[in-house]
Amino acid sequence: MTIQRFQKEVDGIQLKCFDSQLFYSSNWRGIFFLRFWYLYIYTTNHQTMIKKHFLTRVSLKEDDIESYDEFPLSLPFLKDFEGLNFHPQVTFIVGENGSGKSTFLEGVATAWGFNPEGGSINFSFSTVASHSNLDQYLRLAKGMKRPRGGFFLRAESFYNVASEIDELAKEPNGQGFIDQYGGKSLHEQSHGESFLSLFMHRFRGESLYILDEPEAALSPQRQMSFVARLHELVKSGAQFIIATHSPIIMSYPNAEIYQIDGDRFDLVNYEETSHFTVTRDFLNNHQMMLKQLMS
């Protein structure tokens, strides 16, 4: 009798074990061994995957919700939201303007402990309290390993974060603080350069990064530079959760993409996103599409 092998996927984990036909006869000892070995492999690999996560899952605290009539709980996709499992490396949240992806990401970041306006876990400044209270209704499931650090980037409030960094660098114990961001004030760099300085100098491995539209200040070429840096950090054990409109950034392969579309919050393939299809169709037929848009 030859031994055959096969692969099976359970909860996104590839498992290798013996083919069940190996014990086709009534050999109950063989069947017991097969099931035990299968369970052992699953448990070992499952724990390994959890160890790679810093943030594994987000769900709603349904018992604390009295009504879905007021914002942010009035966002259509939240009414039937059954939770989301984060990829251990990169999770993308995509959707149209106004779909609620930034509100959702902000809620996750704030529930984790980040400043709602952005920054590291130790930033506590506040300029305008414009964030929602969604974090109060989110339940986060954390992995077995704690991150070494992290950062929450909100493109719309990055100016405030840069100002706070300058203020912290002026404090008596703030010498060398600015070196973490490239040795130069972020305000003294262009918008795109300041974003890249953050990614290149402040970000490191084994950390959790939640980024809201990191492409906002980046040219297409710089977006590709960001993807290269993203890959370096992922290989060093970092985990990313990113809301983006960029088809370049969301093309990163070691990732899962969740798309918000009205009341739906679905796991989709890259080529199924509207960002990919609209960009592809425009570039392939830009003259015809311009005529339609301008007619």
C-alpha cells in the first residue's frame, strides 16, 4: 500500500496529513492515529498563525447596542456585521467615499489604544474631537504575542501629528526624538517626503500599523516604493491594516481585501475591486471614457 499525501485548508491554514484512503480497512487503530495526527497538525499550525497576529479579529458588542439608528452604528454594513478576521500580515479595507471604511478603521485603532488623531500608542494630544464613538462598540481579539510598537496614520490629521512630534522633540528628554522620523522635522519636508520618512524611519518589524489612506500624499512611483517598504516590514513580522483607494497598494499579494459596498462587507479578490476594474478600464480606453465623461 502506497502512502499518498494531500493538502487541506482549514480557516486559511494549509494542513498536510496522510490520505484517509490509507486506512480504508476496518483498522480502527489506523483511523485513530490518522485523526490524532490531523488534530495535532491543525492545533500546532493554528497556534503558529495566532502567534503571528497581533490583532486577530474585530466584532461588535451587540449586547451594548440599543439602536442602529444613529451614526456611526447607522452605517449600513454594521447592521449585519458578523465580525472580521484579520490577515496576519496585511488586511486591506476598501470602498467608495462615504462607505464608512475610515470610520471603521478609526474605531479599530482607537479600540486598540491609539490616539484618534494618529500617532503611536503614547500620543495623547487632541486638537479637534472629530472621531466617532464606534470604538466603544467594538470587541478586539488579540494574538498571543504583543507588538514591539505601532502607529496609527490618518492622512487627514497627519499635520497635527507632525506638529506634536516637533513639540515632543523640544522637551528636555526629547533629544534624538526627531531622529526616529529621519532627523528632520516632518514640516520641513514635502507632504510625500514626510509620509515616506515615517514609513522608512519610524516603522519597524514586529509592530502593528493601522493606516488610513497612506497613498494620499504619494505619487504612483512613491506608492510602489511604499509597497516595497511594506514587504520589508512584513518579512520582519509587522502586521498592517490599511484603508486605501490605491490599486497599486492593494495589489500587495500577501494580504486579504475586504470591500464595503452598501450593507455588504465581503472578502474579495484584487481583480474584483472597483478600484482595479475602473482604473484598468480607464487606462485601456481613456479617450473613449473621457468622451463619455465630457459629453
